Amino acid sequence: MKKLFIVNSRAESKSLARFKAAYFDYSAEHEGETRVVYTEFAGHASEAARKATDEDDLLVVACGGDGTIHEVANALAESNTPMACIPLGTGNDFTRSIMDENHRSNCEVCVGDIFNDRITVKNADLIKVTSYDRRGSKIDASSAWCLNVASIGFDTEVQLCAKGKVLAHPNSSIVRSTAYLTSAVGCLFGNRSFDFKFKAKRNDGKPEESEKSKFTLLAVCNASFYGDGFCPAPKAKIDDGLINCCAIDAVSLPRSLYLITKYMKGTHEGYEEVDSFVTDAITAEATGSRDLNGNYDGEDFSGHKVTFECCPGAIKLAVYGK
């Protein structure tokens, strides 16, 4: 199988240097079987991956953080071209669900396994996210495939704050590694209440429509982790044809400070303010004057109403190991 490595040229500098060294060593032994594209502009990863779907017997390797993986996954959705991942970003949250720590921490191990075909291609699910305005028209710019986690509410505010910190200090490894956690704590002292309702056919037999209309957040999960290690869905599986959801009520500051420590570790399920359930589709709709603000795989979106639909086996995912 031929290999196309799509590399985020703005990835974490030390990880990027290690990848380049490993790729140079292995590619010399596999001349003619591999090539690499270093991204030069926004959307370049998606463009390169989309062109690759015209080739047979090709593995596309997304090398970067969750944003790069999101771009490549959207380009390869519902195609026969498989995707592998090499974590070179800050949080690398999706890879927490699909590989062991040795692979997550050592891009050299990933490169070696890919070149030596120590991988297995499996069918994985995607969440189809579709946003609509108040007239019911689809918002193309806020609609996409989600491979990892989508969410609405508080965590989107946290993400925007974290992005701002990283942009202000692009060369600081300390800021990169702590941006989400420090932003989460800081945002707890701001707005924690968002006006929306959701509707889903639940696995637990509870009413399809939410009784409340004020929430701190709604996380819609294909995998388990986001936000640099927060774990909204500890039981999520990427190939079960289901979406794991977590809705948290609008809570007081003292209670939010307590629950965030549980949410970070994935031990929040079972608390009165936490509603965790499984479904194959869910719709969220704003109930106030403000549209919903959310993110899928760390990319921002907005809309008055948003649908999340699980599409089983919508992407071919190469995982490490035979």
C-alpha cells in the first residue's frame, strides 16, 4: 500500500522535527512508495486528502493535531481511502481513544509501523453535524463531519479562550500544554448558562425531549476525549454505531468547580446535574435570542438548530497493530 503523509507544517516544533527525521530514515528504504505534503495554507490538508481519493491502494496519514485529523477525515468521509493518524499537536485528543501511550508519545514508532504495514484498517463511525438558521436553511459553513467530539455551550467558550492564549504565545510549550485547563477554570467565573433544548431517542427510555432549557454544556461524542484530556464520554466507542451524550445542567459556581474535576477524569456520570445517555441521533435548538455556539473536533460552528447523526462505518481508519 502506498502512503501519503499530510503534515501540519505549524505542528509542535519538537514533534515536527522528530517526525521529519523518522520519515527521512524510513522513506529512503521505500522510495517510490511514499510522498509527503507539508501544509501551506488553511484547508490544504483537506485539499490534499480529497485529491488522494482518486488513487487506488493508498493510505493517507494525518500528521498533526485534532484540527489536521478533522480536515483529513472530512475529505475522506464515505470514501474507500483509509486514514491513519500521527499525533503532532498539543492535545492530540482523538488519538487517546485509538492508540496506546507509546504511539502517542513517539511519532517514530508510528512512522515505523506505517512503513512496515503493522496496521489494521477498520470501519469507524462519523457524526454528521448539520446546522440551520432561524428560517430553517442549512448553514454550510457550520456543517461538517465530526470524528471525535462535538459540543455546545461552556466548553466552546473555554476553547475560544484557550485558542487566544496559544495565539498570543505560539512558541510557549507551557502555554500550549496548560491553555485548556487554565481557560476552563477562568471561564467558570463567567457565563455558565446557555439556553437550548435537545431531543433524542434515548437508550434509557427517558423522554425524548429535555425537560430543562438551560444547560452548562452538551457534549456529543463519537470518542472519549477532548479539550486536552477532558473525558465527557468514558464509555464511547468509535465503531458501535452510537453517539454518547453528556448534558450538564446550569449549575452554581461552587458546584461547577466540583464537577469540573470529575468531568476532567471521566468520573462525572451519575451525579444529579449530569445526564449521560446513548442515542443514534440528537437535535439541539436554541430557546433564547442567542444562537447556539459550538465546536466539532475543535472547529467552531453556530446555528439556531443543530442535528447530530451517527453514520456507522463512514470512514476507514487505520489503527496500529495487527
